[in-house]
Amino acid sequence: MDKLAHYAELLRKWTVRINLIAKSTLDDVEHRHIWDSAQIYTGFEGVSADLGSGGGLPGVVIAVLAQGEGRQLDLTLIESDQRKATFLRTCARELDLPISVVAKRVEEVASIGAAMITARALADLNLLLGFAHPHLAPHGQCVFMKGAKWREEIARAQENWRFSYEATPSKTDAQAAILTIKDIERV
């Protein structure tokens, strides 16, 4: 809990300078961002990636939770914005987290072979699957946090992709869902 509190303070401090989260949510960082991200954690282990990490949501939160449970997580945070990547490296150092940060566009990163890929507020599902697919290990899965239009995004993505999915209602937004997607193939 101490690390999550420290992380919340880092988010508040850095957002003033580089817009990591909406300034209108600064007073509710713990619920709106940290708890929202924590709800997808299910004991992740092994090689994982967080695409478009931005302010470290959900990647940094997942790393803190995994470390707290003593899990071995090889987590790569991919963020193209150099300032945000610097923030993520600061989080890794100050929170003593074993994460690596890659400051490139996800399309430019060599395949990671991740068993688990996460993303929050990065792109429409169709585009997101295109970003994730090259980085997934065989039998890997994606956990994407999607907003109120998640059903529409699934329908559009199914025009270009085959996949199985499970939608779990978000605990922080009644209209949002957590999509766990696997068996991804381009049509």
C-alpha cells in the first residue's frame, strides 16, 4: 500500500508538468486510476507487456501488486513519449520495481513473446489487436480496459480479427468492461 500511495503522489506531481492523467481527476487518483487499474490484476507472472503505458496505468500498478505477492513478473512498459518514459523510469527507480521501459512506438518494438499484454485507453480494439498480436506468445492473452462502447469495438474488430473473449464488468465504471482476449488471428 505504501508503494501505491507513493505512486499516486508521483502521478500528481508529474501530471502538473507532463499531463499523465486528466487534471480533473487529480483529486481522485486512487479510485479513478489506481483502483481502476488494480481490478485487472489476477496474479500475473512471466513475460508481460503494457502497451502505451503513459502514466503507468495499469503497468506500474500491476508491477507493484505482483511484487507485493512475490510473483516473478518480467514486465515491459512500452511508451513512445520520451517524457512519459522518463516518468516510468522514475517510478521503477523510486518504487524499486523490476520493470523495463521501452521508449518507442509499439510498432517499432521487436516481438516480446508476452504471455500477457495489457492496455488502458490506448486505441480502438481493432487497432489495439494489431499492436498486440506481434508481441503475444502462443496461447498468450490480452487484458484490455475498455469504455462504454466496448461492444461496438468488438463488433468492428471482428471484421478483421478472429478471437475469443470474456467481458467482465468494470468495478469502477458501470458502462465499462475488462476484456480478456485470446486465440487472436487476423481474418
